[in-house]
Amino acid sequence: MAETTTSSERSTADWQAADAAHFLHPFTDFKALAAKGSRVIVKGDNIYLWDSEGHKMLDAMSGLWCVNVGYGREELIDAATRQLKELPFYNSFFQTSNPRAIELAELLAEISPPGFSHSFFTGSGSESIDTIVRMVRRYWDIKGQPARQHIISRNNAYHGSTMAGASLGGMSGMHEQGGLPIPGISHIEQPFWFGVGQGTDREEFGRKAASWLEARILKIGADKVAAFIGEPVQGAGGVIVPPASYWPEIQRICDKYGILLISDEVICGFGRTGNWFGCQTMGFKPDLMTFAKGITSGYIPLGGVLVGDKVARVLIEEGGEFNHGYTYSGHPVACAVAVENLRLIRREGLVERVRDDVGPYLAEGLAAIENHPLVGEVQSCGLMAAMQLVKDKANSTCFDSDVDVGMICRTICFEIGLVMRAVGDRMIIAPPLVITRAQIDEMVGLIRTALDRTLEELKRRGAV
Ligand code: PMP
């Protein structure tokens, strides 16, 4: 390529050829994508995207669960520009700091639940997860209990793609590649009623799913367990909202055995569930929280760990040097965008809006979809939701995996101008928090059209 060009200066075919020749995409079958050609996204505004062919799409996934304030917000662009001019980079390693990182840490202490006063910054969700593994193990070392190394997570959890992130995640496809999980990590079954608990009472199932944690702790030995980690609502696993009984019971078990409780807030944080953090919606009090994505609305990479006072006190007062950190920990431009983004969320009351207005309104809209013949279950929490596609609604029978119903539906969504994601047979959405009621109507209308057309396509294939 000779010079930088704008999208309109190269044809889609040209972009696709260059993409296939040089760009290895995440979580992608490289050869298959090269044969097919990627969809080139060139523009975003509010909750809409445009591809290089000029097709407009409603982005019901907020990019990748992150563009909480929508595309094209001048406030964030200005904050980044100002900071780029003033101080584009400086590190926080050698007893230095910068105003934006300090302001961000201060603001996070303000908006987080009581008992959180300190933040450690990273560049992504995965780096935050790696940080937390090192941090909780270090904590127990300092406390004189170095045997407490083991971290318990859950099947079908997603905690990122670094060695520690993929290990803590419960995705078997990821474990198969690269000899994972790393030692000292194990998984219990997920609190997925539709998939694991059908035929039982939901709340009873929630308590049972929590009891699997206690059983695992006893098997390993409580004196060897450092922490339990979970997403308040599983995101990438398919927007799985646990029964209300689950998290309080998890909390009780962690307290009983003195095990640290980690809430992975990478998706649920910053308003997605109708509170600043998902743990508040689910009714539990973690010792540590990981965050990323929505903290900058995805405009620029930034992640981190909110460290509760119990852990922070030990690290600060008794720990000496913590031998961990990243070049971009506290990056001034990323922090400037985050500060402006959080102020904007606060100014526009987006968290309360999700809780009291658009969240319940989305739930109402989706309730009407629950009677669709393809939909076995709808779950939603704030502005994240899932629709479980089934072959036989009366008996909640799922499709055979070779039907790949999720991918059929997803392809149709793109054709009609809707970005909705498929996780197996679960169709999921997490639209920007700025979405209006009228736009929710538009989105739900598109979802219904997509489901109708999917059903037609399945009939055509003889799959239903
Ligand atoms: N934790 C959770 C709950 C996530 O959803 C993700 C990303 N989807 C991560 C961690 C990893 O974040 P990143 O992709 O920024 O590394």
C-alpha cells in the first residue's frame, strides 16, 4: 500500500484482498475468512454502523460490549485530542504519575461500591485478569498463607485470551489450544438453568449451582484456595443471567471459607446492568473487580482492577514492591477519555436510565418475542439480553449442532441491517446505553424479522 487512504478511495474488494493478505483477526479461521472476505466497517454514529458498501446497521452489540455512550461523541474525541497535545504518554513506573490517571482513580473510588478506594490500570480486560491472578496470589503470600494459590472459575465463563485469562475462562475450545488451563485453576459448572437445570425450580437450581463451589473448595482444601471469580452475568458465554439465589449464596460460601471473591465487570461494569457495577445488580460484595471496555466506551483501550480495601491495605501496608505492571498502566490519553466518559455517563444519567427506563422497556419488548416459535427462553438484565433458539418450543428441544441455527440467524441479521451476535444457539444483544425507546422498537422489530426469516430458512432446509 502506497499511501493512507480513506475508505471511499478503495473498493471493498481491494480492502478485503489486503485484509486477507496481511491481517490475522482474533478468534478467526484465517483461511475461511480469506476465502469469504471480511465485512469492512468504515463509520459509526450513535447506535449505527456503516460498512464499506454503504450498508447501515443498527449495532445491537455496542461494538464488542463496549461503546456504551454510542459512536461519534465529540466530548470523548475532544478529551483525547486535548490530552494528546498536552502529554500523549508518560509511564507510571518510576515514582511518577499523571493528572488524568490520578483523576480517573479518584473518580472510580467515587462511583464504585463502598470499600473500594484503589485502582490498578492495565490496557485490556485480559491484562486485568492476569493482574488479578498475580495480585490475589501475592496477597495470600503476604498474609503468610502461600499455599492459597488455587482460583476457582466456571465452565463457559469468559475472562479474556491471555494465558491466565483463557485459563480462568471456561471455554473448552480455548483450553484445547496451547495446553491450558495453567496450573492452579479449575472450573465448576455454570449457573445456566436452561442448559443445566431444566426441570428444577430456578431458585433451587441457583442454590445448587452455588453449592458446587463449596464442594470444590472442600475437595481442594480451603487452605489452598485463593479466590473465586465470576462475571455477574455471563456475557460471551451467551448472556446467562443466574437465578437471584445464586450470587448471595456464592458470597456466603466465600465468606465462610475466607476466600476472595472477584467480580469480572469487564462487560457488566459502567451501567450495562442498570447499576454502575453488575455485582450491585446481583446483590454481592466482591473483594476485587476487573474492568475494561465500557470504561472508555471502547474509544481507546483501557482496563484495570478495582482493589477493595481489605486487599489494598495488605498490599500497601505489608507488601513492599509489587513486581507487576504494564507500559500503558495509567496511559494519560486513555485515562482522559475514561474520565470524560464516566462524567458523561453521570451527566446524562445513563445508569439510572438503564435501570428505570430503557432496561425495563427492552425487557417488555423482548417479552413479546418470547412467544415466537423459535424462541425457547428470553433472558435480560439491564441492556443485555439473550434469546435461546429451540427446535421444539413445547419440549425445549435444541437444534442439532450441524444445523448451526445461530449462524443462520446472524447472517440474516446482517442482511436486514442488524448486528446481533450468536453464541451457539443463543442470540445475544447489548446495545449502547444511549439507545432510545424508539430505537428499541426499531431493534426489536428487526429481531422479530430476523427470527421470522430464520424460521423460513429452516423450513426451506427441512430442519424444522
Ligand atoms: N472478561 C470478560 C468478562 C470479558 O467479557 C472480556 C472480553 N469480552 C475479557 C475479560 C477480556 O477483555 P479483553 O478482550 O479486553 O482482553
